[in-house]
Amino acid sequence: MLYRESGQFKTSYAADQQLFPILQDRAAVLALLAFALVGVPLVATDYWFTAILMPFLVFSLATLGLNILTGYAGQLSLGTAAFMAVGAVAAYNFQLRVPGIPILVSFMLGGLSAAAVGVLFGLPSLRIKGFYLAVATLAAQFFIPWLLVKVSWFSNHSASGVITAQPVVIAGFAFDTPVRKYLLVLVIVAVMALAAKNMVRSRVGRAWMAVRDMDVAASVIGIRIMQTKLIAFAVSSFYCGVAGALYAFAYLGSVEPDGFNLDLSFRILFMVIIGGVGSILGSFLGAAFITLLPILLEVILTDVTAMTGIALPPGFISMAQLVVFGALIIFFLIVEPHGLARLWQIGKEKLRLWPFPH
């Protein structure tokens, strides 16, 4: 009975087209943000910040970037981790080689560098699509980390190729504790998610979805296919680049190109599939699911081992995670291709009519 639109009249087009037209949705989003900003720092431990919340937020941003390209524009990509590596290394070099540059500007320039590289590898999308485009973007996943390792200038001539990220200082305030880094990442992710929500509802977002559904028909009605696809690659790579910078500076504290491997790209793709293709909310749901699932499996298998006394072979837990990931992908593709976001939408639709029959 609480989730009901009765009595909420719209008196203008602006009110009808706002992001959250239902009062309950607006209140829930504000309450969730308030809890994340105020409540979580009061109750969470350093382990929660470093092992759960930080990777969840960073992967949510990277998943959001891939979802813009794959879910809204219909362009399949397997180079997400490579674009994250570009953002991380570029932000490191801007901090290193431009004296006095603000760290947030370095993050933005890292995202723009990733956007430029994304446009370059998005050029094949003008002639090919589907599986062949995925193979073309896969080239970025192999070439970019190799380039970042072979050209020692990117790592400031580090012998190991691993570089330590600079301290995060904004307006003289150091973000040197897990809770401070969490708050910084939370604010950046919330702002960029809000921008993405508005973007997909704009003229550019409608052009993306038109190209996704039928590019020939989109071209007939006047949409510029080349421009639309390249903008999608640029925006998606920008989000992935910023996510890579946050991944290096706020989460890991170091930049290692080999860490942005193909496994990370597939993991982010799994987040898109499980969370929901073409859904902003699904990006967060998929990231939360994939981030928490390994921890849950490890806890369950450890408890089972302690209760039964059966010693698990080395690597069994990591192998079990891969098996569960594969099973979940198959399950969602068969049962609910639109992922967790669609299940959430169905639940809301039923709640709006409850307790009346439908």
C-alpha cells in the first residue's frame, strides 16, 4: 500500500519527465545516498571499505561505462580493462609530469585519454558489428597492456613496471584512510551515475538506442551512425578510464598494467549480463552481486570444511567461483535475459498493485 502513485498529479512536462517521477522513488534514492554518506562510515570496518565497498563502487562505474556501449548503443566490447589501464596510467603520468595539477583534473584527463583510445579502437564498428566487433576490441585488451609494459616511459622507467600511485590530496585535504577514500569514490560514482542517467534520456541516448535496435532504420530517419557509435565508444571509455584511475589511486594504491587483464574485462561483462543490459540500476546490481559472491562462496566453503573436517584441494574455491559464474551466466541468459534489474522492475510493478488481484 505504500508504493502507490495515487494522488501524485503531474502539472508540467518537467514534472512528468523527471528522473524519479514517483515520490517514493525519490525518497528511497535520497535515503540510500544519505545512508551511504553518513551511516556506512559509522558502522563499517576498514575491511568492508577496502575489500567490499571500494571494489563495488569502482566496478559499478566500469560496468556503467560498458553498459552505455553494449546495453544502450548495442556495440559489444571486450576491452574494458584495457581502457581502465589507460585511465590509470594517464592519471599517474599527469600527476607526475604536470606540477601542481589537481588530482580530480588528473582523473578527468585520464578518462579523456581513455576516451581517445576508445574512439580509435571503436573505428572498426563503422564497418563491422557483433562478434567481429568484439574480436576487434579484444585487440585493445592485448595491445594496450603490452604497450604500457614495453614503453618504460609510462611507468617512469620502473624496473618492475609496477608504479605507486601518488597520494590523493584535494584542496589540502588528504584522502589517506579507507573511509575518506570511500567517500571520495562514492561522490564521484554518484555524480557520474546521475550524468549517465540523464544522458541516456537525452537526444544522444535515444540515438544510441535507435542504432542498437536497427541501425538501417536509424540512418533512414536522419541519425548519423558514425558519429553516434564513436560518441558511445568515447563516453564508455571515459567512464572506464575514470574507473581505472579510481581503481589504482583509491583501491589498489598502485598501477600495474598486467592487472588489467582479459579476466577483468570478462568479469565486468558478467556484471552487465547479470545486472541487466541497458540499465543504470543493473550496473550497480551486477557489480554488487559479482563482488559479494566470491566472499559468500569462500565463507560457505570454509564453514563447510570446518564442520565436516574435509580438506579442500588447493585452488578449489577459485575454481568453484568460476563454475558458479558460468552457471549464473547461463541461468540469466535463459530465465531472465534482462538480469536483476528486470526482476526488480517486475517486483515494483507487482508492489504497485498489491494487495489487489492482477
